[in-house]
Amino acid sequence: MQEKPKVRKLVLDILKPHNPSLIEFATTLNSIKDAKIVNVIVRETDRETETVKLTIQGFDLDIEEIRQTVENLGAAIHSIDEVTTEVD
């Protein structure tokens, strides 16, 4: 019997307020269980918000925990742009 695939990488399009800073945003997301690498790139900035590309890599990412953490930081996921899964 084959194991359930694990999410290894997510690329998300996110709209976030200027606060928290990118550093605080990234480090908070990096504290999620199994999140090993977090990369945040600013795509667009306006007076109150930033559109960012968020890439999270890990061993068995919990998409729901990531969504809740993003929302707790005052941001919203616009789309899931890339997913990588793997079976051990």
C-alpha cells in the first residue's frame, strides 16, 4: 500500500498589510511545524498593502495551519500557484 503523498512545497500569491514586516511575516511562517524554508518576494506595493509571492518548503506541510497563520497575520491567500508533493 502506497503512503499518502506529503506536501513538500507551496507557492502562494498573498495580499498582506505593510505590518507585520516581511521579516516578521517570514519568521512567523517558518515557525510552522515541518516548514524548513520560507521565501517571501514583494511583487507589488501600494499605500496600505503588499502583494507577495510566498514559497514554503518542508517535509509534510499542513496547508490549513499555513492558511490560518497567514490570516492571523492579517493577510489573505489569493491563489495557490504551485504545489510539490512526494511519496516517501
